[in-house]
Amino acid sequence: MKLSAPKVVVFWIAVILAAIGVLSFVGIIPIEASTGIWALVIGFVLLALGNLLKDF
């Protein structure tokens, strides 16, 4: 299986979701920690799909 670099838009969306997850876990963004964890997980899955799928 060949990996490919994710598109720039997918990469930045994943980074933003990961940042929201980490900042909510630390307490800087006042949302529930469970919502932040889901944002972190979705960002990671999006980044993984961007690497695995060629046109994503």
C-alpha cells in the first residue's frame, strides 16, 4: 500500500480539530472534555484518511 500526502485543506482541518481537542482538554476552550476528545479523534482519523486515500 502506498501512502500519499494529504491535501493542504485536509491537513489544516485536521490540525484545527486537534488543536480544539487539546485546548478543550487543558481547559482553555470552555467546552466539555468529551467534545474535545471527539474533535481530536476525528482530526486524527481525517489525517489518516488523507494519507491512505490518494484523492482525499
